[in-house]
Amino acid sequence: MGLQVRHFYAFSLQIRADRRVNRAYDEYKDERAAIEAQYNEAKEQVVQRLLASMEERRRKLREEKEGGEIISGQSPVYPHSIM
């Protein structure tokens, strides 16, 4: 092989290697973006569940305050005079 052919071959190998590296990096970026999107979606779902839970708790407390009901599931304590 002549010197020019070797340089061309080495250059060709370098270009192929660069393309593989670039392709791998692009795949990495795509995968990272997909994972970040999944994370953000899951995070938003958790936030929404927490907000819904807090709102439900507020609603129950408001009902308890307005109606004087016991929400905890326990029966009210009656005076001892009821026998």
C-alpha cells in the first residue's frame, strides 16, 4: 500500500469512528430526554395526587367544622346519664 492509500484508509476509519461516536451521543441525548420526560410526568402525577389529597383533607375538615361531625370514624362519646 502506498502512503496516500494508508492516509486515506486511516482518515476513512477516523470518519467512521467519529460517526459512531456522534450516533452514540445522539442516542444518549434522546434517551436522556425520554427519561427526563418520564421523570417530569411522574413528578407531576405525584404533585397532583398530593394536591388532591390535601384538598380532600381540607374538605373533610371544613365539613367537620361546619357540621360538628366526627370524621375520624369513631363514635361520639355520650354522657353517662344515658343508661
